[in-house]
Amino acid sequence: MRRTPRATALTAVALVLMSILAACSGDGGKVDAGSGTTTTTGATTNTTAPCTSTDATTDATTGGTTVMNVSLLTEVRAGSQPCTDRVTFEFRDGAPPEYRIEYQPGPFSFGESGMPVTIQGSAFLVVVFPHSSGVDLTDPAATATYTGPDSIVPTGLAHVAEVRKIEDFEAVLQWVIGLDSTRPFTVGVLDGPPRVYIDFS
């Protein structure tokens, strides 16, 4: 039986509608909010907004909690957060300890020994915990609570080149963060366990 022109046209319209419905039933475009990247079929477009921080500073900063007992360092980490490099100092108990953080030009030396130390980077942020240590001196065995490396050279970070311990003597703990340049930073504290972190946007 011959089809009429009208029947042929209706068949064509039906095929087009079926194609549209099939396309709509697929995954289509989706947004990965965690990565800040919009993914569409056949193309990837970076939609990450510029990172800004209104409270970042290059000035000397103090804070934390003054405690009777020495705060005991357990871990130091350098990693990336969204839009930032972060250096974290973690302690065993109590509250985040007192800290003093400021840029210094160097050169630097190891504590009381005076031995010079070279730290990677072009600018240096000195982090001092005046009532802290990586060794529990209340323990007759003087057990080390921080057993990690004295020099941390992270990979894949935008600004942090090295994090280096230069002093742990008479409850004064001092680390230096080597950076690519003098960058504004923000400092924060967290509980459970106590932590002091520094972000470089």
C-alpha cells in the first residue's frame, strides 16, 4: 500500500521526537561541585572563581591559648585545600597552643647550636610555639611525641616549598615555612585534636 505524503511527514516527525527523547534520557551535562569544574558532553570548562580572602595578612600574628602544661606536637602536614596551600600543626591534648607567626628574612640556624640551615624558598614565615615541644619531658624516658621528619618538602603545592623545624628546646618549638614569595596568610585553630593551621591563598 502506498503511503500518502501526510503519513510520510508524520512518520518523520515521530522519528525526530524519538531522537530528542533518547538524548534527554542520557547523562547530559553535570557539575562536579567538589572540583570546581563544569563537565559537559565532549568538552570540559574550568569555572573555578578567583580565590580571595579578606582577612589575609603579611603582618606578625599571635593567638592560641596559654596553658600551664607544655603542648605536645604530634604531627605536621603540608597539603592543599580549595584555593590554598595549608600547613597544619597538630598537638596531643588540650587546646590549640599559643603561637607567634611572622615573616623573617633569615639566615636561619638550628636552635642553640648556631649551625646554619638552608631552607628552600624565597620568603620565610617563622612559626613559634613558646610553650610547646615534640618531646614529653614529664616522661622519665623523654618520649618523642613528634616522630615525623624535621624537613617536609611537599610536592604539588603552589606556594609552599619546605616546612623545616629549626628549634625544639626548653619548651620553645620553632618551624620555618619556605615560600615562593611573601604571601598573605590566614591562621586558624581547630579542636579534637588541637590544631593550628596556616593558609596561603
